[in-house]
Amino acid sequence: MRYSNLFAPTTKEAPKDATLPSHQFLIRAGFISQYGSGLYNFLPLGKIVFDKIKAVVKEEMDKSGANEIQMGVVTPADLWRESGRYSIFGKELLRFQDRKNNEFVLGPTHEEVVVDIVKNRITSYKQLPLHLYQITTKFRDEARPRFGLLRGREFTMKDGYSFHKNEASMREEFAHMEQTYTKIFTRLGLDFRAVDADSGAIGGSGSKEFMVLADNGEDDIVVCEKCSYAANVEAAKRAKQTCQIEPPQAEFAKFHTPTPVKDSIAHIATFFKVDPFYTIKSVIKKAIYEDREEIIAFFIRGNDTLQETKAQNACGSLDLVDASEEELLSIGLIAGFCGPLKLPEDVQFFIDEELRDEKNLICGANEDQYHFVGVHVVNFNEARYKDLVAVRIGDICPCCGASLGITKGIEVGHIFQLGQKYASAMQATFLDEFGKSQAFYMGCYGIGVSRLVAVMIEASHDEAGCIWNKQTTPFMLDIIISNIKNESDVRFATDLYENLSASGFEVLLDDRAERFGVKIKDFELMGFPYALIVGKGLAEGKVELVDRKTLEKTSLHVEDLQAQLKELLS
Ligand code: ATP
Ligand code: MG
């Protein structure tokens, strides 16, 4: 490609809302352009990168034995009603009507459509397993579209769906996809981890996320400093927390405890001279369900924090929001003085499982200005105990006993074991070995293909711009003609460009009538692995090679130049 033919509108300034390097540089270097909130175009350079990533994903998916298909983006609402998700998916699901008032959604994910494809077409266990995938557009009306391609509203996903006769076969494909994803992200040159994850709105049992480690990641991932344990903080486990300090010994009693509502745990711990470990903290939330709202109390140790996704899973709500003091009062709860004992009847509550059978604790007495001491957490219904707390840095690894740390990650892939959830709801069945009708077992597997374009840059950039790796760069080499008026320079650079291109190398020839400074700045911003400067030195038979990563310059002799470059670029 000659730069004079290339459409790559570079700018000095980034848009105001672009806070992350990938967002800033991809726009400034002319790889993408924004045309609405969470809506982006891929311009020529961005499109090359996007296609390269897509090709790696496609190649590995095809090798894995999956079949590529293409489903429509517009989906009849009735399919979503069949699965039961039409009413529970929330506002991310864009709903609309056609001229005959038929209802539709723009597909944010395609479980419903793919089940409909397979239903009545796969009828026997002999036709299983089957894996169908596509690489297409998704639409999610994200509450906060931001960070450019990382969280768009329209984006491209590779989504695959597998169908199985039993759980064992489903698990096998899950493991096979974990390997396939590992190959894909390794080929893309990314530093990633497969982590235990929460299954979210898609549902089902067992899921893993593929996280690229990056400072600007939106996800917190818990990693063991010693073994391979890694999990999203939403799903992370720890060995049970212990305390070196002796527990306070006291008979069960009610104490007058004048306490401000704010920081009540700290006050109570000081008041009774105990470690907050021995207090019970109550976190009261309003749970939003499809058809109702309910105030729910979550009880955890005083030195722990409620993990909201875990809490939401415990009560099965669509969302959890803060409850006001008035809302607490309306069901007889007093802010700052709630506890699991003597709760007003009908108040729904959950207790962190680490508190099970714990003794000598202090908690609110559900009476204004009073706390209980000498509390034993016993005799609660088994269903009240749930994992509710956020794992912290320094907690103990549940696998090996070493210390846990937390790092930031960007989710680039997610694989799920769905079980029979969707097939049962949509009555998609096959006949098993015994002639019995069974719902399909399913797995589903996503990769954020357009998000990956930005992830490449979050993972690799400097102050001047992008630093593409060889696997995904639009061009390997940028031949810069430093003075376009010098005919012999132009001839030499053009010959070299034509020769390398003819040999299949991806080369850009910067033949613009621009100053050298502009050209080198654009090279640094766009971030191709190498630039070759053809300029003054040519008279002495010398050109200069720039390594984008280090910005180091090496002088090369024109004799033997092609062979040297071919070796470097291969
Ligand atoms: P997130 O937690 O980041 O919102 P998700 O868990 O909702 O993602 P999945 O339903 O698992 O996403 O979708 C599969 C993949 O699609 C994700 O791993 C991610 O890489 C990508 N993806 C999801 N939402 C977006 C988005 N708004 N913009 C770009 N890519 C996305
Ligand atoms: Mg996910």
C-alpha cells in the first residue's frame, strides 16, 4: 500500500471522553472512527487488524471441528419469550417493532436462535455432538458504553454453541474449547489467564473467562502467587479467614450501644475492644426481581466486604441497589443495629458461609441503640448460608494455602457449560440411546473479536502511540522516503517496496509530500513494527531501520538489504 492511496485520518488530539490509550490511539491513528454512542467504524488500518484477529479465531475454531454459520442479528421476540429471557434480560436488550407491530430484538447473544436452528433438525443422539459458531455483529444497549471498542454497543463477537447427548460430552467440549481459546490468545501474542467466573445472565453451571492482564482492565482477578488458581473476584474463593487475636468471651447478652450509623462496625469494635473480625456486619440491599422488589439483609464478618455479584446470585435477583433508611424502617429494620438474631419476621436474609457455627460474636440486636454479645451462629436453615464476601489481597488460596493477589484484567473470552437450561425451556429434544426424549445439553463460547483490536493496544503501547505485534499489525514495515523531491531516493524506496510486496510482505510506502517529522510521528502513532528511512545516507549506500518497540535505530547497508529485511520480517 502506498500512503498516498491510504485513508488514515490521523489527529493530534484525542476525543475528550477517550481516557484509555487504546481508545485514544486507535482514533488518533485513524484506525477507527466514532459515529454515535458506543458505535464505531473500522477504517482501513483498523479493518486489516480486525480481519487478522478474525482469521486466527476462525482458523482455530475450524480446526477444533466447529461449523461456521451466520445467524441474523434481528431476532423475533417470540424466540426470546420461549427461553424466558425476554422479560429478564433488562435494558441491554434493544427491543423494537416492525410496521405490523411485530416485536423484535437486536441479538445481544444467540442461544435462542441457535436452539431454534437445531430443534427438529437434530433428532437422534447419533447426530451429536455438534458445534455451530459464527463471527458476527451483536448489539447490547450498554448502560455505559465507554473505552472505545472495549465496551461498544454494536460489536463483533465470535459466538459458538455446542449440543450434546449428556453432561460428560458437554464437559469434554468445554475442555476442548479451553484448549482452543488458549491457542487463539497465544497466537495473538497476549498475556492472559483462564479464570473461574460467574455465569451471569447467560446462566448454567461452570464457566471460565479468558482475561488479558492489563492495568486498565475493568475486571478484578484474584490470582494465587504460587499455584495456578485464578478467578474473577465475582467468583473467587479463599480458604476460611482466621484471626490471631483471641475471641472475646461473653455470655449471650444485650448491650446498650449508642453508635452512629456511619462506620458502626469500627465504633462497635472500639466500644467492646474487639477485633472487627468478631463482629457481624449487616449489608441491607433492595433486590429487584422481574415482578417485585424486596429488602434483603446480608450478614458477613465485620472486616469483610459484600461481593455484589455473589449476593445477587444468593437471592436470585436481577439487580441489587442500595436500600434507604426509610425502606429499612418500613420492614422493621434499624440501620446500624441489624443482626441475624431476632429479625422481624418475613425479612429475607443470608449469612456468609464462613460464619456458620462461629461463636462469641457481636451483632446488632434489631433494636435502636442495642447490640448482642456472645452470639453463636447456629440453628439457621442450611439455605441461609451462602458465599457472600469479596476475596482480598493477602487472603489464603483455597487450593495451595499461599497468598492471593488481585490484578486487573480485560475479558476477551468466556466459555460456559449451559446444561439443559435453554433446550428444556425451548423444548428442543432428541432421542437418546434408549429411545427416550431428552433436552440437549449445551455449551456456549464467546470471544470479543472487535474488543480484541483495542486489547492489543492496551497490552502494548507507549506515550507516542500503538506498538503492534507481528501477528496483528496492519503493515510490518513502513518505508519512509524522507525527501520526496530526491528522485534517486524515491526510485530506490519504490523498487524496494515493489520487490518486498511482490514477495508477499506487508509493506507501506510513505510517498507523501510531507515533512520527514510528520512521517516519523505518524509511524510512531500507528505503531508498525519497523520503519526504514530512506534519506541522506543513501548516497553512501546506507539506510536506517527503526524498531518501533525500542525506537532504536540501526544503520543498514543497501547491499544485501532485501535479504536482511526479508529475514527480519518473516
Ligand atoms: P462484560 O463482562 O465485559 O460486560 P460479558 O460477560 O457481558 O462481558 P459475554 O456475554 O461473556 O460478555 O460475551 C462474550 C465476549 O464478548 C466477552 O468476553 C467480551 O470479550 C465481548 N463483549 C461483551 N460485551 C462487549 C461490549 N459491550 N463491547 C465489546 N465486546 C464485548
Ligand atoms: Mg462474560
